[in-house]
Amino acid sequence: MKRIPDALLMAMAAVLLGLIAGALLMLAIGSNPFEGYYYLFRGGLMNMQRVGNTIALSTTLILTGLSVAFAFRTGLFNIGAAGQMLIGGLCATTVGLLVPLPRPILLVVMVLAAMLGGALWGSVPGLLKAKFNVHEVVATIMMNWIAYWVVYYFVPAYLKGQFLETESRVLPAASSLRTPWLTDLFNGAYLNMGLFIAIAMIIIIRFLLNRTTFGYELKAVGSNRDAALFAGIQVNRSIILSMVIAGGLAGLAGASFYTGYSANIQIGVLPIQGFDGIAVALLGANNPLGVLGAALFFGLLHAGKGFMNAMTGIPPEISDTIIATIIYFTATSLLIGRALDYVVRRKKKGGK
Amino acid sequence: MEYVVEMLNIRKEFPGVVANDDITLQIRPMEIHALLGENGAGKSTIMSILFGMYHADRGEIRVRNKKVTISNPNDATDLGIGMVHQHFKLVENFTVTENIILGLEGSQVLNRKRAAERIQALSDQYSLKIDPYARIDEISVGMQQRVEILKMLYRNADVLIFDEPTGVLTPQEVHELMQIMKDLIKEGKSIILITHKLKEIKEAADRCSVIRRGKLVGVVDVKDTTEKQMAAMMVGREVSFKVEKEPRTAGEIVLDIQQLNVQNARKYRSVKEFSLQVRAGEIVGLAGVDGNGQKELVEAITGLCTIESGHILINGKDISSLSVRRRNETGLAHIPEDRHKHGLIMDYTVAENMVLKTYYHPPYSNYGVLNEKAIAQHAAKLIELFDVRSGRGAFTPAGKLSGGNQQKAIVGREIDMDPDILLAVQPTRGLDVGAIEYIHKRLVEQRDKGKAVLMISLELDEIFNLADRIAVISNGELIDVVDTSETNEEEVGLMMTGYKRGTA
């Protein structure tokens, strides 16, 4: 039998514990947890449309999760996925609204613009870290707010909507990542071509990290910067490139969210998916496939919470609480690992 | 009272290994009792049991003829047992006093002054020469260790455990420490000295318990036993301290350092007008007290720092402004001083570490894509050739290897690059006798193959054993270069303090 990887086991334990904690919470407010979970999962999965929406929510999380996970493998903590995603979305929306091109070319240009915008946003903290040793956590948080204010002034000035000052015009169907056959297949769900980008990115990033010399260098810098320097690896170059790629991934998340899931961009909002990406990366153990699983699971929790609320009166915040609890358990995975070890050992002893 | 501490028939198992198998350890009052064994023999385990960090599966512990259970370090402290850990447990930006009273602050009001007075008194009593108000990051490593000792004395410990205490010390500091230990037992303390350095045991210890692979091999009186006998007990076979070395005439100059000046991070010039030549087929040993510019010299040669002025040539080619990678490709290999920090990437497997400097070449990669098969084969070859032992061969994470095997892996990787000049910095630091013997042989082999070797070491024994010529550095300056056959330890020791030959 092939051994289940520790990381997967721990992630599953964290999820289970998170669900148990959620159940206790539901009990505490006098609801039936079985009913609650039934409607939560039903809300995310009961028909094609709901499945489509779950996957659509997950698409964004996959990309932001990959962004955080990728940076983390190089030893960088990218808190800036939200800002990179926002700028990516702004670039894609701007191109979608203002550049007259035939649809296939337009979509490609939009996606590229999103990626470049995100990459640009990621490159600044990367450069600051490499050149001046400015901590990337500080720099990426600053960049989040710069992105926030750029959108705040750019959208009303150049992309103003017909009725509201606070959001951009709605994208015409021709410049949306939604495509009729997908929409029809899932009964009008928000699912869009961003999904294919996300899946492609999982494959590409996985290959990049595990099979290329570039990935080898990045991971070497991530786990021991001194040894990498000593071996002749260009550490600063690795740091900058890593942040550029992480930013690009978050930028793609922006394209899939603002020009696929949604059809316009609002001002005054930092997308929560950028921060949820940290949770996704953490639960997914910074592994591209793990990110996929974690993003799908969190997508499900987000997609089903409204339905659960409608059917049972359990507040949708329970979903967020479960996510938060899972994060706690993942962060303390060392403890869980030890507990698992203990259980396994007891079992072995008992079996003797 | 015949024994102050007795550990009787202790057994401790970890999943898959028996770390301690029926070990009995008896410590007499007012003795220095050495605990000798190779890395991984079980020394740390048994001491951790005594200190309450692990629990024995079987066996009993008696302190002053009373059976005790020690379930955590506080119990050990209450029983008067204290430990100086290999890696100090001090808060860098606290003062000596603050560090010592940490955890014992007592009531709501912190009375630093009274504590400091008591620390001063203890320091005077045992002549530790410690200023209670000095900050930890301002005092030397040797003094930090004495703070650790004071910490135990402050807690009224009378059984003191020293875990590999000399690894971080200069030869002088080692000597001072030995003296302090002798003073401590005169004042009624008992000491357990964990080490694998025979010379120190010979110098300080009264009795010595030898452990090999979790079992007690024997207890000997140090004064009736030679170092060779103890080494044989520890390793389980005869060991030679002297490396066999044929005389050779050196060839062309390979490494040529000319009037090198290097500033350290604080803009202080720590290598001054340094010139040294290393020829093909010779080992030059650079002797010096730690912190006299060796680190900066190594960084300058390997390209980890920029130089202020001067030239470094390999085979006549100036490398002083090349990148680290270009220097490696020019024929420089480097066994670093700190294998954890610089030598290996602990999360990477042995196989991945073995190509740390060559991964970007075929056959290990083509067009940027790694060739895992070639990497694994390469690792398998080096593991075989350099006797690197590990649980899962090439696929073991480097962090899971023992120190000796980590070092063998690094030595293997660097020698396999077939360098013209091998820079070996403290190549055997912290290793046991078996691994030292092995690595020394490999260095001599390089020399015999006609390669140049520059070895930087703080251990004079090692330098005298291996080097054909000895260069001495003091305060960043080259004091002199002498033939090993025409000098002795005293003369080199004197040069290390800055005196030139003939001027003292």
C-alpha cells in the first residue's frame, strides 16, 4: 500500500476538526449540526448550477492560493495577493472595456494584461526585498493599499458606470470570460474560462517547482538562502522572479473574478479572495495539487453558506468560522502530527 | 556516600532504534566524569533522561542514594542537577544578571541589584570573571558559556552536566574552561562532561564511561588509559591519529592571493595586505585563533563578499571580481565551516544536495528541465564512493543525516567537482574520530592527486597532521609561512598571538 503523505493526512485532520468545531458552534446556538451541514453541502452541490458556482468561486481561490504557495516555496510570504488580484482585474477590465478587438484576441490580451498587472504589483516588493532587504510582508501590504486607491480613482475617472460612481461599466458579453457553452452546461452558473487558466497554472507551477532547474533554485533559496548563495545561485534574481510570478498568478485570479465571475469592478473593496489565498495555500501545504483540493473545499463552504442560512437560519458566518478554525488547526499541524503519531503507536502496541 | 548520581540499567527506545540499552552510569562526588561516544551513540539521550527531558523505558535513577523520578527539567534543578547546553540558552539583549535570574524573578518586584551582588560573589568564588551588568551580545562566546555555568551555580546545582562544551571555543578558552571545571570540583561540585574529544578528557577528567551504539562499553580511569585505547573503545576498532603521507614536491602555483584587503560588515578592515600562494600537490594549513580574519578571507576567495583591494588568482586567472558560480567553474571547491548554514539544504534530499553546484549542467538538466534519473544515479555513485550512510539512501532528506554523514556528503560533492583548489574550512568540526580519520584521508588523497588544498582550522593537531606548510594569520595579517617539518606547536601557537619567528 502506498503511504498517504503526512501533509494530506494533516490537512484532512484539520478539516475534520474544523467541521467538528463548526458542529459544536451550531449546537451552541441551538441548531442541528447534521441539518446544517446537510444544507451547507447541498447548497454547494445540489444541481449543476450550484456545482458550477462552487467551482467558479474555487477558480479564484486556486489562483490566489497558488500565488501565495508559490511565493512561500521561495521563502516569501505574499500577503499582497489581494492587491495583485485587484490590479489584475483592473487591467483586464480596462482592456475589456476600452480596446476594440475581435473576441478571441481580446480575451487573450485581457488575460495577459491581468497577468502583467499582477506581476508588476508583485515585482515591487520583490525588488525592495532583493535590493534593500525590505520585508515583503510590509511591502505587499502597502501595495495592497496602493492598488486599492489606484482603483478608487481610476475607475470613476475612466471606466465610470452608467448609474453608479462606485463601480465600472458592465463588461459586454464579448469581453467576458464566461462562454455560452459553459454557462449552458451549468445552467447559467458563474463558471467561466478562468477555470481552464487555473488548471493550466496548477500543471505549469507543479512542473516548474518540481522538474525545472528554475524551481530547484527557487526552493533552494526558500529553504536555505545562505546555502543557495554559497552554491552560486543568484538569490536576488530568484526573489524578484518569484514575486513576479506570484503576482502574475494573483493577477490571473483578478481576470477570472472581475471579468468572469463578475462583470465589473467596484471601488473601495480589497478582494477577500486574496487573503483567503493564504488559507488555501496553508491548508494545501504549498503544494499545487493541495491548493486545488483546498480551493475546491473552501469554494464549497462559501458557495453553500447562503443556502444553509436560507434553509435553517444558521448564520452564514458559521462557514467563515469553520474556515478560520481549519486555519488554526493547520497552523498547529505540528501538534496534530504528534497526536496522530501517538494514536498510531498506541494502535501498534495494542495489536502486538 | 559513594555516588552522587547513579543511573542504573537505563533503557530507552525510539521508534526503530534502541538509543540506550541497559546503560549504567555512576558519578562519584567531586569527580569529573567524562561520557565518551561517537555522534549518535546515545550520550545525549541518557543525559536528556537525567535532565528530565525524556523518560527511560526501564531502569532507575538514584541521586544521593535516594531513588528519584525526574519528569521535567525543573525536577532536575530541584535535585541540584544543572546542564550547560551545547547551544547556549541565553537572551542576547539581556544582561548577564537578567539572563541568570530568568525564571526565578520571584515576587512582583524585580530585585536586580541583589541578584547581581550574588552573581558577583559566585563569579569571584569560582574565578569566572563575569560582569553581572554586561549584555550577552557584548561578551565573547567563552564568557557566554561561563554565564551558563553561573546560571547553574545560582540555582545551587552541584551536579553539572557539560554537553560538548568546547565545540564553540578557541584553544585558549578551552584551556580556561578545563581550569574552571577543576576549580568547581575542588569546591565540592561533580561534573559530567559529554564529549568526543579525547584530548580534553585526558586533560580534565578523572574517570570516563564509554558508550558505543547505545551500550556501555566500559568505565576507565583516565590516568591509566591512553587516548588510543579510549578511541578504540569508542569506535570499536583501532584508529590511527596520524595520517599516512608520502613526502611530495609541490608543483605550480594554483591559488595566488596578492595583497588582499577585505572589510567586514562593520567596515572594519579584517584582512590586511594578505598574500599567500598554494601550489599543486600541497596542503597549506592556515592556523589562527577564531575571529582573526579567516571568515572574511574565505568569503573573499569564494566570492561571498566583495574585496577592498588586491587580487585573487586561480591558475593565473584573476577571479576577484567573478561571481560565485564562475569561481566554482574556474576550479574552486569549498567545504564550508558551517555545514548547516552553507553546506546543505536540509529540506532537500541527499540526491538534490549532491548537484547543488552542478544542477544546471547536462546530464543533470537539459534546457532547464531536471533529469531526476541522472541526479539519482550521480548521488548513488557518490554515496557509495564516500560512504554516506542514511536511512533511505539518495532520497533521505539531508537534515536526517548524522553530522558525520552530512559532512561526508559535502566532501564528496566538492571533491567530485574535481577542483584544482580545494578550500576546506574546519572540515572536521564536531565530527567523531571515525569520520575525522576518513575526511583527513580524502584531503591527503586530493594532494596526492596533484591538487592544491588550503585548509583553515582552529585545531592545531589537525593542521600539524595534514599540512605540508603552515601559514599563520593573526589580526587579519599573515604572520609567517613555515614548513611543518621545521616548526612545532609552541612556535605556531606563539605566532597565532602575533609574534613573528625570531622576534619573540
